[in-house]
Amino acid sequence: TDIPTITLNDGKTIPQLGFGVYQIPPAETKNATLAALEVGYRHIDTAEMYGNEKEVGEAIRESGIPREEIFVTSKLNNGFHDPEAAARAFDGTLEALGFDYLDLFLIHWPLPKVGNYVDTWKALEEIYRSGRSRSIGVSNFTPHYLRRLAAEATVVPAVNQIEVHPYLTQEEARAYGAEYGIATEAWSPIAQGKVLDDPTLVRIAEKVGKTPAQVTLRWHIQRGDIVFPKSVTRSRVEENFDLFSFELSDDDISDISFLNKDERTGPNPEEFNYVP
Ligand code: NAD
């Protein structure tokens, strides 16, 4: 399968489909990542917070696939927003992964009441200029926070990774990204399974002869967002990779988008200020 790529605002390309490793216990992460690489995934989304960067790195080395053929994202944990701490945390991420560069490094959460995410972003700009992360971006930023970065910083984030699925379609944040060249990455793309019994998704799935998970992931792909569903079950890892042998109609896409009820599975980033 040829996975489509998205060209980021810095000229780098990212596979539109990847594999997420949130909530995969470290002891299972190496095997899960190796399985995903075997199925054909070439984009892995991890984070310092997930505690499994080391095992992701081990899997990539053990796979024998050249490092430059795999797009790897990690994220700055909440305790390290101070610019000097951010620089050290990035070194720690590279060391845990065992890499000499990262493809994409994100501020995991804006933490609006903790420090100043603009200063944190300037630390990421330094990392970007050093070439040790080929791209930099943010996660869980609202348009309001992105506007502050635009006014006070230099580099435009390559991506904004936010919660997006049929019950939280995020039209405003996605439109902001489209206007300013910030690619949207959709986390929890199937709402951790919560959307899969939805009658509209079940109906469309029956019509196209695919599963509700595949229909939901295909909806994201056709909307132009980047996704990295998580699973430790081999058959689902394969199922979630098989998104390019069918297409949804414009009506299907709008019927799914119409399911929006602004319902989150995770925290609201404007209220989330948790530091471990
Ligand atoms: P997801 O929407 O990918 O759902 C994963 C869960 O859905 C699995 O645990 C499994 O129970 C089920 N599932 C997966 N495939 C299935 C299938 N084909 N059929 C039926 N059930 C299936 O949720 P997620 O793991 O929260 O999100 C994906 C990735 O997004 C994460 O692994 C992580 O990389 C990223 N993420 C980022 C943030 C952030 O703050 N930046 C937050 C959450 C997740």
C-alpha cells in the first residue's frame, strides 16, 4: 500500500497514516511497534509522557528498516515548559529513542496557567534551527493560542495535534490550520472506540463493505487530516491500515461530520494545567 503523504509548511513530508502508542505498556511497545512496521506503517506517534520512547526506538532498530524511512514524533512533557528544561527534555527524548534526530517534536499541552507556552515554543524553535528535530509543532492548541504564537514567535508550527473524531469535528481549529498552513493531526481518531456503534457509521460501513473503524479513519483521510490509531491487536492494526482500497462519497463525509456534538474523550486544553 502507498500511504499518502502531507507536505508540511517547512517542506518536510509526513505519512498521513501512522501508529499511535499511547497507553501501550512499555513491556508491550516493542512488539506492538514491530508488528505495525511489519504491516507497513512508517510513522510512529509517541511522547515522553507515554513512558515508551525507549521501546519505540528499540523496535525501529530491530526492524532493520532505515531510520530515515520512518517518521517519528515525540512530545515535550508537561513538567518541562521552562525553556532550559525543554532543551534538556528534548535531549532526553533523543537519548531514550536512541536517535540522533527526531522528525517532529511537539509541545504536548499548552498548560495556559503554567509558565508561558510562547517561551517554551521559542525553545523548540532553537531545536528546529539546530536540525535535531526536522519539524516542530504543537498539540492541544486552540486558535487563540496559535494566534499568540503568530504574534510573538517566529516559526509557524508545522502541525497542531488535537482531539478530532466524528463526535468532536473541530471545524474552527481545522479551518485556522488550513488558513495558516498548520496541518491538523487528529488524536483519538475513533474516540477510543466510542463512535464505532454509531448508527450512521454502521450504515455507511455496511454500504461500502468496510468496518465502522475503517469508515471513520477514511473520513479523516478524505478531510485531509493526519491520523495514528492505536491498537495492540494485530488484526485491528491491519484493519486500520487498509484505508486506501475504498472511498466515501461527499454525502457520506458530510453525514459523518454532522455527528458532531462537541464531545471530548480527553481533557479540555483550556482547562488542563496538570504537571506531574
Ligand atoms: P484511538 O481513537 O486510536 O482508539 C484506540 C482504541 O480503540 C484501542 O485501544 C482499541 O480499544 C480500539 N480500536 C482500535 N482499532 C480498532 C478497530 N479497528 N476496531 C475496534 N476497535 C478498535 O485512541 P488513542 O489511542 O487515544 O489515540 C490514538 C493516538 O493519538 C495515541 O496512541 C497517541 O499517539 C495520540 N494521542 C495524543 C494525545 C495528545 O494529547 N496529543 C492524546 C491522546 C492520544
